[in-house]
Amino acid sequence: MSLLEVKNLKKIYTTRFGAQQVQALSNVSFSVDAGEYVAIMGESGSGKTTLLNIVAALDKPTSGDVLLDGRSIVSIGEKEISAFRRDNLGFVFQDFNLLDTFSVTDNIFLPLVLAGKSYDEMRRRMEPIVQTLRITDILSKFPYEISGGQKQRTAVARALITDPRLILADEPTGALDSRATDELLDIFSRINADGHTILLVTHSLKAASRAGRVLFLRDGEVFHQLYRGDLSNDEMYARISDTLTMLMAGGRK
């Protein structure tokens, strides 16, 4: 059974005072198996962010369903939703979303603090993660004292510390320079190889070319999907570029 199932999602927003309706998602369906690394691409306005927000249980669809391990995310009540996100989902954002008044350690610990875990358990969980991410030397520093790449690795550590069922990444390389981008993408490849399931929304061809599968959205629907197979990163990059060119030209699958 798939880890994530997205079924016939539709999302319609009503503008202020109900003057106009905007259909962000039309009929989106796809599934993600455990251990997959899937990227979602599309032009601005194609519905990528809306889709990710619904999968993250931050928004509700107008119709359709999202199942994680067979459980409907859509039907979870407001009282349970925060705990559900914390226990099942790991988030990596473009702007890091770190707390400047917290040290790197405390930022990483935060989901476990909210879950009521003991200090000893938090340390036990953190140590192998920060060693893998090579941030053991900055644990006592604050976000304003470290580089963008270090901030994003801190955010990845925070996402991993709960051992989530699914990692959701929203333009995680958008605020990074090329070196930090390469380092982060290497990290994503390693954690995926370790068995973590990743769903990545990105405009970056380089980021998408590391995924095992790329979904392309157009006008609120899944327009096309591309599987890596035996393609190298460079070959995958070229295939993605060709598909995006076709998308922008209004071509067919």
C-alpha cells in the first residue's frame, strides 16, 4: 500500500466578499510509496503550494482526500491536527523558520519538547542526526550567527528528529548559494537512501533532478510525470528542462 495517496483533490478559493472564485486545484491524484523521493514542479500559479499545504494538513480541500498510511488527513479534527503533523510530518522551508532566540540545539529539540519527550531522549535522537549533517560544532550558536547552509541543515535536523513518516520540503534551496544547495541536495539524497520518504516542491531543475520521480502541475492538474529509472542527474536535468519547455509552450503530454 502507498504511504501517501492523493485522491481527486479540488481546491476553490473565494476572494474577499465572495466576488470571485479561483480554482487552485482541479482534479489532482497521485500516490507516493514509502522510501520514494518525489519532486513537484510547475509554473507559478499551477497549484504547487496549495497542494503542499493540503498534504501538510495546513489547508483543507474543497473536495477529495489525502491518505497517509491509509488514514485521511482531511478528516482529522482541529484538536488532533497539530499532534498529527508533529508525529508524522517533517517540514523543511525555504526561509528556514528557525527561532532566532533559540540556539541551534533548542531549534532542533522543539518538536520533541512540544511532544513532551525527556531531555535524555532528545539528546539521544539528536546526536546521530547532527553528526550526519555535520553541524555538531554549531549547536550552541544562534541562527543569526550561522550561514544559510547551516540554517537549512539545522532545519533538516529539526525535521528528522521526530522520525517522520513523510518529509515535506518547500523550495528548500531557494535561499541558498550554489555550494550550500549542492550540500543540501547531497543530504536529501543520503536521507532518502536511508529510507526517508521525501515530497519536494521546487522551481529548481537542479533540485528536481535529484528526485526519483517528478510530477508536473499545470492549471491545477497533474500534467505529466517523469521517472528517473537509470538516468544520471545530468540526464534527468535535461529531461526535466525539456518537459518544462513543453509546459510553457502549452504542449501536450
